[in-house]
Amino acid sequence: MSTFIIRLESKGSGPRLAVKDLIDMAGLPTTAGCKAVADRAQPATIDAPCLAGARAAGARIVGKVNLHELAFGGTGLNPWFGNPVNPLDPSRIPGGSSSGSAVAVATDEADVAYGSDTGGSVRTPSACCGTAGLKTTWGRVSLEGVWPLSQSLDTVGPMARDVAGLVVGMQLLEPGFTVSASTPQVVGRFRGLAADPALEAALDRVLETSELEVVDVELPGWPGAIQAGVTVLIAEAWRNDHHLLDDHPEGLGDDVRARLGFGRDVDDGVLAQTKARRDEWRAELATAFTRVEAIALPTLVMFPPRIGESGDETVVSNVPVNFAGHPSLALPIPSGQALPASMQLVGPDGAEERLLALGRIIEGAAASVNP
């Protein structure tokens, strides 16, 4: 039960698909991994629109998978439905919030999984579990029928073991999707995260092997984008979910109760001012994208923490991308350590086709690296 909240024996000849349980599926309740929601949930009357392509393609939906409660946390642990087990090291967090999605593909219980990403929730568990994940451009995939956390940041994207699986996932989300025949050749290397040196070195080895042109980029607005993105996230989470805190507080985990409380203190004026900073941050990134075609950085600044340690550091290398709205690809790469590293590749709006083409090159280079 720790990976799947609802298992299904779905028939069909298409790829096996696991669906994060904040996406509506006709005839099944949506729990959002939360007891307060599950206790009152009724079966959905229709599918979320993001499932239409999978239905049309005959995907075999194997179940609805677990997540960090309300998609509001980076560890991926869940007090109500059990903890998805990190297949690389059970003592470590699986990463959140799409923990069940990452574990399902990592353990070959699904070929593709749908996750959501508001502050790293596709990329963080992908990094923790040694799999691949694609955070899509904000607004590209419909959020109708998806339990909201922060509408200004929420996205739905595919998760799989490798780039080929992500391509299949995008074809399910967006029928007719094809990878670009034009591959980015100039990659910006961002080093401003104070990440574990072993992770930074792993990225450099793979990029050197790839024979891509690598150019260092400076992004001085990154720390401010973390602060702004987190402010928007917690403020909108409070507005979406505070009714659960009011009506059914015993049905919320301690960490989620505390995070919702933080959002209470962000008034409408502060929220509006913070959102207004998005244009400035996007402009800074746009300037970088005049020099480079993608930006490479670690998906996480550390190896996955052990259960009981903090997982809040996951936002450092993830939430600024959500604040901008840009797409981002997370790929496992060898680190020379017991656990793999993960490279994050960020592109401008609508660059998913080109990011996946670049991902194929990085994947090939990673396979030839001897750390």
C-alpha cells in the first residue's frame, strides 16, 4: 500500500501507467494522499482532461499512487498511506511529493507515471530514486481535475526510468508529441547552489563527455526566486486547503498542518507583490537563454537525506524554475558514490521537445562515464 493507494487490473495493450492520486479518474475517489480528503472523498464522475490521451492510446492504468500529503512536502513520506520505499536505499527518503510515481517506475511496476511539480515534486523524487522526470511548462498540461496546491506554480508531467519513457509519457499527455530533430548544442552551467562537490563533479564529467559546448552562467536572482516561489506556494496552499485545517485538523499530518499555518500569514497584498517579481526573474533567465540553449545544474544539492533528516533543502534547486514557469528535465547520472547524482536541464517556455533531445545526448554520455 505504500506505493499504491489504489491498485487496478487495467486491460489494454498500451504502456503501463501509474497516476498520482491527486488526478481525478472516473469512478475512483481522489485522496491527495490525505486522510482529511479521503474520509469525505466521493468517486470522480469524469477523468481529469490530462488522462484523455492515455485513454485514447489504450494505456494500462495500473493504479493511483501515493504522494506526500496534499503534494505539500519534499520527503515523499505519508503518515496515512505508508511511505513509498526508496529502491536505492530504504533508509533514505523517496522524495516528494510524487514519491509513489518515482517508486512505481523505479521498481518496474509501471512504464510511465504521472506526477505533479509545484516546487520540485517531479524532479526531487526522480533524483532520490535514480529515475527521470520532466517538469512541463506552466500551463502546457491542463490542471482541470487535479487537486490544487498552488495554481501559479502547479504543473503535471511524466516520470519514467529513462528519456525514452518520458517521451512515451509526453505522447500520452499530448498526442502527437515528437522529440525535436534539432538538439541544443550550447549548455549553460550554473554553479550557484553550494551543492555537494561530488554532485557538481558528476555533472561536469558527463557534460565534458557529451562534447557539448558548456558556458558558465551567473543567475544572481536565484536566491530571491527561491524566497518568492516559496511565498507564493505557501500562500496559495493556504487558500486552497485551509478548509481542511478548519474542518478536519486531525486528518492532517503534523508537517502539513505547520506548512499550511505559514501560508496564513501571507496577506493578499504581499502575495500580489511577490507574484509581480516573476517578470523580473523571467527576464533574467531570458537573458541567459540568449547565450545558451539550456541550463544545467544539480537537481538536488545533496544526496537523498535519510528518513528523519530534513528534506526542505530540495527547493533550493527546484522552486525557482517553477516560479519562472519554465520546463525542466531531471536525469540520473553516475556520481562515483553509492547513489547516483541527478542533472537538471532547464529550458525556456515550450522547450520540452528540445530538452528531451538534449536528454538523449546526456543519457548517452552518462552511460559512457567511468567516475
